[in-house]
Amino acid sequence: MESTVITGIGSAVMNVVLVDRYPLVRERLKALLRTNVPLADVIGEAADAQAAIRLIETACPDVVILDLQLAGGNGFEVLRAVKLAPHPPTIIMLTNLTLPEYQVACLEAGAEFFLDKSFGMDLLTDILGHLARRRRCDILEEDRP
């Protein structure tokens, strides 16, 4: 599957890429962000590992919400590849594979957050809201003389 780049970035201060093999999950995440994190803008999405890596390399998002189970690979491949970039995005793992060994492996590979899809949606919006506010403050700080 090819990745989708969404154009027409609005007044958001934080660009987000969604990587999940299920379109319904990606749609739910977009709706959640529109409603609860207005400073975030979904600029692209992908369902498979290679498309996700290409998208993240070209779109340069601030945040990637990444599942472990992907078509044509897995989230570990994506995580390892994008963390090699000079300015890698913040990675939020959002998965149903929540065994401690997965969490440890993701965090050791560079993910900043690891959330359970079943229980982590409220926490996801809190994290994204915090990241967006922090980014907005950084932008305002850069604009000061």
C-alpha cells in the first residue's frame, strides 16, 4: 500500500503521521485529533512499513503514531529507520501488543511513548496536547527578537 500525504496544512503547530494497517483505526485517530488536539494536523498516513518509512522521510513530521503490526513488515522496522534521521520525530507506539518485552524493545529503539490501543486513547490526547503546546511555545520563543 502506498502512503497518503494530506495537503492543505492549516494553523496547526504540530504535524502528525499515522501508521496503522487498519484504515478504520487511522480514521478514528484523525477524528480524535481533530476534536481533542486542534494544534495537531495529520499530514499523512500509511499502512505498511516501507510506505511509512518513505512518508516519514519526505514529510518530516513532528510526531508519528505507530503500530507494531503493519502490512509488509512491522513497527520496529519503521522505528529503527526513522530514528536514524538527523532530526527524528517523536514516536508514540500505539498497539495491542502490550507485553513488557515489546514495550522495553520499543523504548530502547527510541520510541518516546508506548500506549495500549485499548486503554491509551485518553493518554494519547494528553500527550499530543502537551507536545503541541510545547512546540507552540518553542515557535513563539524563536519569533522573539
